[in-house]
Amino acid sequence: LMSRIPMLADLDATAVAAMIPVLQAHNYPPNMKIVDDGSPGDAIYFVASGRVVRRTGTDTRAYDTGDVFGTVAMIQGDTHHAAFHTGSKCRLLKLHREDFLRLELTHPTLARHIRRIADERSQSGEE
């Protein structure tokens, strides 16, 4: 399952294995709200299967199996600047901020990797 997430492909197996116990799996039907625009960025979401749609005003973007969203808001301790809902039946893996901060203490390479990706996404306006 984790092998389908490109964001984690460069990490060693030990770091990825450390994440597995703290990820919460959620199954959603189509057209279900996941995150409201302006809600706290308290987690990163990994799309294990299905499609999630991000809406900002008139702009939309799809996140498919293997994609990740919520990194910038969570890392920066900010609010979400878009609404996210399911575009199909979905299985999401959720990494809460508190769990990320604990992982940062035991697996700093993992945390640096996620923070770097969040910085890149923030600078590019991708998220």
C-alpha cells in the first residue's frame, strides 16, 4: 500500500515502517467532504485509492491514488486554503500532526523529507 505513494519512495523501509502504526485508515463514499476551506491543517492525507478533488473558488485539482494533500497546512500550522471532497469511493490514510511531531523525534530523516516536500509545494503554490 505504501509503495503506491511516490512521496515516500525515496525513504528507507525503516522510516516508512515507523509511519504505518500511526496512520489512520478512513473509507469514504463519493461526494463526501473531507476538509473545509479554512479548517485547521492538523493532518496529512495519503490517497490509498480513489480520487479526491480540491476546490479553490473556480479552480479544481484532482488527487488520485498515490497522491498526498494537506502537507503545507499541517507543516506550517496553518489553515487549509481549499476544500477537499471525494470524487469517487476513497481510502485515505491520515497522519495527524501530533503523530508527525512524535515521528520527528525518532525518525528525523522522515520528518525532514516531508517538510522539504511541504516547502516545495508551498513555494510552487501547488497546495
